[in-house]
Amino acid sequence: MSEAASELARLRAALTAAEARAEVAESELAQTRAVVSCSEAMIQELKLEIAKLRRDKYGISSERRARLIDQLELQLEELETAATEDGLAAEHAAEKASTVRVFTRRHSVRKPFPDHLPRERVVVEAPAACTCCGSDRIVKMGEDITETLEVIPRQWKVIQTVREKFTCRACEKISQPPAPFHAIPRGWAGPSLIAMLVFEKYSQHQPLNRQAERFAREGVDLSLSTLADLVGHATVALPPIHALIEAHARAAHRLHGDDTTVPLLARGGAKSGPPPCIPSSSRPK
């Protein structure tokens, strides 16, 4: 029995050693994958940067180069995601094998969050007594703040404007408050919705059909013709705003303008053109 027990102990020790070697090998493989993924992402980022620099210097010489930049951006997105996944897997594998050095991926320095964003202060409840001796004679000596960026998903709502009717018992005249102002006469779309449609279409380059599909996924079914009709009405409502902006610019003390040109991207090569805006100044001379 003693020989059998010693043999069993030897086999268990050998199995434990084999499992440890397997964990080390698995961790080293994960570290290697993380290094390769990080290197591929870095190479792809440099390729994209070179392509953009060539475009800025020589212009868009062909449609093929524009498609190449788009493809490089998509590939960089996939490689960055894969590099993050492999880096996390390497960290988890290194926790099991303490003898393997953890691969640390270098990240760019993140800019601080803008000051204009609202801050929601969430204070973690402090203990009522000392966690060491149990005394309740504890006083605050400072605090550490960790900021987490969060987003509020878009919410749809229907505003019900109630116009109550009243009748006079003396003269029997019926009165009612006037209807609220709408950017579109007898319209059903609010000004924020109309502004969002126009901004997404012309500034974010989102066609109306894609916007309609996104709205449908959010539970609001608006047809393409309906959205196009809203954009058409918006073009009629915007000229007064344009006139106010023009009047404000012309009322300035000075309008700055010169013959300085700026490089513009054009098909077939770069060219020079006038600046896209004319600055004004309201300061007195």
C-alpha cells in the first residue's frame, strides 16, 4: 500500500506540474497574441496616417484613393477592437500564471472631459464606524473623484398642447387661447425634430432613408416621403434666420477679408480657394 500511495502522490505532483506548465504556455501564447495584435493595429494606424497626409498634400487624385482611406479606417477599427480583446485575455491568463510578465499596451493620453458637460455627483456611502477598531470617531479628511463619461439615449415624446374652451355665462361668447406657433404651418413636427433631420442629412451625411430606418428601430415609424416633406418645409423656414445672421454680420464695425487662400481638396489634385467664412468684429476702433 505504501508503494501505491507514493506512486499516486508522484502522479499527482506530475499532473500539477504539467498543469502549471500548460498555464504558463497558455499565458505566454496570450501575451504573444496581444503583442501581435497591438503591432498590427499600430501598423494600420500609421498606414492610415500616411494615406491622409498624401491626400492633404496632393489632393484626391482618384476615387480609388478615397475608397482606400475608408477601407483603412474600417480595418483599423477592427484591429483596435481585436487588440483590446487580446490584451484583456492576456491579463486574465497572466493572473493564473504568476511567472509570466503581463503585456501592457500603450494607450494615447486621454484628454480631460470638457468643462461644459454637466457633472452628476454620486457619493459612495461612508462607513459609520472605523473598519479597523470599530470606533465611531471618524472625520472626513479628503476625497477621491473618479469621472465616468456617460450618455443619455435619445428619447421620443409627444407634447400634448391643451387649448381649453371657455364660455361666458353673461354674453354666451366662446373663447379659446390661440394655437401655439409651429415652424411648419399646421405641422406636427417640433422644431428640435426638424433641426435634427436637417443636421443629420447635411452635416452628418445621413440620408433620410437611413434616418427612417433608425427611427423605426427606436419605435417611431416615419416614412421617407414624410421626412423629405419636413426637410422641404425647413428650407422655407430657414431664410428668415439666414437674413438675421446676415444683418448681424453687416452690423459689425468691420468685416475682415483678404486674398489669402486655403488649400482645398479637389478631384485630380489639390487647389487653392477662398476661405469658407468672412470674420466680423464688433469691437470699436
